[in-house]
Amino acid sequence: MIEAGTPAPDFSLPDQDGNMVSLGDFADRSLVLSFYPLDFSPRCSDQLSVYQEVLGEIESKGAALVGVSVDSAYCHRAFRRHLNLTMPLLADFHPKGAMSREYGAFQDDFGTTNRSLVLVEDGTVRWSYATSSVKEIPGANLIFDALERS
């Protein structure tokens, strides 16, 4: 997993609508990257639903929350609609997991991202967290704690 203090790797990925989203789009605020394995899996659905419930609070702290997985933009669009999500979902689809690899969030054994969170401010990783098991869902409290410390 990428370490705090590391320059955040730049990225440019399509969101659920095919719009390109880059690290520079968040230069004026904190960015929380939420890496998750797959759209429509039960735990990923639970994870992003929890984050959606607190998204307003995250945004009120001057931060943006973006989901990242190796699914396609088309799959992300259906997943967002299914769960009524409003956060952008970025497709690290091709080359598969390239951005996730740069952040240390790709699992070669499974071909998906791990469940992890990264806080980026001013182009630098300020905090990161990776679960020890794909069954573990990183709670929203971890995001709030990281934002409070930054």
C-alpha cells in the first residue's frame, strides 16, 4: 500500500459516464480514494452504501470521495444507479488495474483491487489504509479520523 508522504501518482480514468477524471481535478480539496474489489458484490455494495450515507459529512469537511475498481464505466453506471450512489466511480479497467497498482491497491492473485482508502492533499498521500482481508469493510470512521488529523 502506498505510504503517507509519497507524492500521489497522477491518474486519468473514466468515471461512470465516460468523463475523464484526473488527480488535478481535486487540487483545491482533499481527495479520499476508496478502492474496492468489484461492483455488485455484497460487501462492496455494503461498503459504498455506508460511504454514501456519510458523503455529505465528508464533503462538508472539504473533501471529495471517489470509488475506484477494475470494473468498466458501464458497470459503474449500473452499480451507481442500483445503489443510488452520487459519488463518482472510476474505471481502472484498461490497462486493468494500472492506477491501482501505482497506489499499491491491486491484488494480482485475484485481479481486483483490495479494499483500501487513500487520503490525498496537495498532491501528496497523507494517509492510507488497507484491510487485512477482503471480508473487512473499512468503516467511515477511518475516513473521518484521517480528515481530522490532516
